[in-house]
Amino acid sequence: MHPARNWSFDALGTRLIPRWLTSHRAVLVALLVLAVVAFVVSLVDSEFAYRPGQLALSLLVLVVVCGAVTYACAAMVRVPPGAGSWLITALILFFILPGVTDAGSAWTVAVGAAAAAASKYVLVWRRRLVVNPAVAGAVVVYGLAYAEVGSIGFPQWWVAAEPLLIPMIVIGVLLVTVLREWWLVAVFLVAAVITIGVVDATQGGQSLSLWLTSSPMLFVAAIMLPEPMTSPTTRWHRGIYAAIVGVLMYWQVSIPVSDAFSLEFVPEIALLVGSLYAFAVRLVTRNPAARRAVLAVTPVAWTSDSVDRAPNSVDWAPTIAANTHGLAVTGPAPLTFRPGQWAVLSAPEWSAPVWRRTRRVFSYASPPDVKEARFAFTVSGDPSSYKASVISGRTRRLYLDSSGGDFVLPRNLDRPIVLLASGIGITPFRAMILAALGDGRDLRRWRIVHVIRSADRAVFTDVLDAARDAGAQVEVVESSTLADQFDDGGRLVTDLEGSDHGAPRYYVSGGPAFVRTAGATIRRADPRLRWEFWRLHTDTFLGY
């Protein structure tokens, strides 16, 4: 499962992505590669803005100051920082702030780094980030430079240099493919291009090619917009967020605020407005991650005949099927979400290396507004350090960093519903079924198909039995072939075609190959999906 991604075409990009390349690592690698390219260009191009030594000093100051301030602030609040997040912030600022050419530029870089790192602990609401830290650092520098404080200079966004255009395009395309954020990036680019066109038509003097090579359009699109902790978590709000930033960046409007100050929507200000919009959305929609809730891991038994049975095991993440574990957490208040959505849970460690991810994405396995939220996950071979710590009980406290997603049932459940899952992909369907049963729904128009590799992989059989008792058509298919490459000739939709209750909605959840092939099978069996694409929803479990 993956934040803000659930439509069928998103599975296409998973085929060539190695399993070890998580979103966190992909961003870190992309920034490091781009930095190497920048050093090479500065070495061979005498007309480049900065020399290698100047870039090296800037990078050194950023890494040292960001790291020092981050760990100092973390020690004060007694919460370990996210592994590597401070380094990503430093690398982003490397391309925004000027190279170190004198004392003034050195102070500019140091102040920007310190402000960015401190913002993670100062600009927060109930432990929740309000603004992207790199944006906060750039805005602070911009404000100080505008106020002519000392020798602080303006952010330069020197990444918008013509020699870096092609590398930025290549790196950006690869990164956005790994992050599966083409919707977000496409909306931003379209909004930016339309805005440039409108300004050119009304005021003149605009050139798309000039903006492409002299503004950080691609850097913002690929690197900064997708930041998961300060961007919306549902598809349409993410589209609005991207459009806001795209329009404001190229609006070319100066708003007088006072005799001495006018508001100009430079990139950092546009991104600031976007971050504030995302924060407002979390508050208004009562997103459970509007505050960074502390969740206690609860030892509980997941029994096959009753999900509500009292605990009979002290396992912190008990085995509920072969290579499959359950996880139960309790927070200060019941979590509010829609069944089918995901949560980002973090387990920060003081000694975690920058390469290690301390966050994981899990689909909710329980209905909303209950005291105890449940999740499930699989392990393959040696578990990751994160999962191993949860399974062993070393991790007793998790943080809810984000929550959202669009893999949810429609408000109106009168039409037929098809739920098709492979393996642990059944997890979000457990939440959907329990919520529907809790509301007293009639499930006679539901078809639930769970494909498993072998009998010992069966999970949530009690919930599936309850769905069957409520009228749903439930099938558990044991097939190692179909669990990976699903193609049953469209059998699962044949009986639903021509239904008097309207065209069915399809929900497919599982590994990348399963989601891709199942989606193709459904589209062949239901040709109307070519223009009614919104009836097919997918959720890809990447198994990090």
C-alpha cells in the first residue's frame, strides 16, 4: 500500500522498481545523484553559477548545521528524529540556497539550515508538522533578506540552471515513477503551463521555454511537492494542492501589504501556501494524523473464530497466518478514518542510520472509531529491522505520522461491489466488511474473492464467514499462480454484468503483479471501464 495512490494505472510503474528502493531511499538517492551532477557541471562549465569548492562548503555547512540542530532539538523533546529526514532536508536546501562565496552567503546557508531543522520542532501542531522543513528554511531566509537583516541573501534556486535541465528531467521522471506521483506532478505542470499562458495572453513577455530553464519547475514538481508529511493524503485534495502551488509560482502578481512590503509568490512562498492548505485540510477533515498521536502497541490474540475474544497471548505482533502478523495499537482517542485507508506508523530510533526507514505504511484492518486500531503485515525471509522490532516487542510505541488514501467504498452502496484481494491485500477489505456489518448493511450485492498461495496463508476467515452470513458471495481461491498473475477469464464479473442494480465497482488489492494483471482482466471483462475508469480502484502492497 502506498500513500495517495489507488487507481489502476499506478501499478504499471511497479514492474521495474526494486523492492529495496523505498520512497525515502529514492528521494535520498535522487538528491545525491543530482548533487554529483551539479559538482561535475561546476567543474567543467566555467559559466556555471558556482565553483566546486563553493558548492562543497555550502553542502558541508548544511549537513553539519541540519544534523546538529535536529539532534539537539530531538534531545530536548526526547523523541528520536526520523532517520535520514534531516539529510534530505539539507540536500534540498543545497539546491535552493546560494553556494558559499563569502561570509554573507555562509550565514545565509547556516541560518536556512538551522531554521529548517528547528521548524520540525517549533512549527508544529500537536507534534504534527505544519510546513515542509525545507520550505520553512527558505522562507525564513527570504524574509530576513527582504528585511535586510545583516548580510543574509535571498534563496537562489540555482538548480534552475540550463546545464542541469536534462539531468533534472531524467532524475525527476525516475523519481516520480518510483514515488507513483504522476497525478500530483501532472496537475502541477498543467496548472503552471496554463498560468504562464494566461499571463502571456494578458500581460505578454512570457516564454515557456525560458520558465522551464530559469525556474525550479521540475525540481519543485519531482522533489518538493510529493513530501508526504506536509501534503494532503487524498487524491482530489492533492490535486488542489498541486494546482495552488503551480498557479501561485507563475502568477506574476505582487500584492502590497504595507508601504515597505509587497507579497510576491516566489517558489518558497507558493510552497508555503500549499503546505498551509494541506494542514487546513487535515484539520477540517478530522484526519487522525492532524496530530502526531502516540500509539501504544497492545499484545492481543487474533483468533480465527472471534476477533473480539480476550487476549490469550502476550505476543506483541502475533502470527495470524504463515509469514503474517497482526498488530494492535491504542491511542489517546479512537482513530477516525474511512475503511480502506492507510496509516503511516513510525518507530524512530536514536541510532538508526540514514539509509534505514523508520516509517511504514499499513492499511487499517479494523473499522474506524474503535478504541483499538488493528493492522496486519507479512514478512519474507529475514524481516526488516522495523518489523523485527515490532514482532519481538522491542518497539512498544509508534507514532501516527500520516493517514489517508482514496481506496474507499462509495457513500452509496446500492450498486454491486467486487472485492478482489491476494494474500495480505485482504487487510483493507477486513475494515470495509466490519464497518458494513457494524452499520447493519445488506451484503447480498457484494462479491469477495481472496486468492491465497496455500491454505496456511488464509487470514480473517471469521470476518469472511460473517460477510457470507450477511449475504455476500465469498470465495477463497487457493492458487500460487493466480496469487501472482491473476487471470480467470473474467469469471468473477460475469454474473454481475446486466445487473438491475447498476454497474459494479471493483476494488483490487495485493502485490504489484497481481494488481496489474487483475486490473487488466477486469477491464477486458467489463469494456465499459474504458470510459468509466472511476469504477476500478486498486491498492498495491509493496511489502517493504
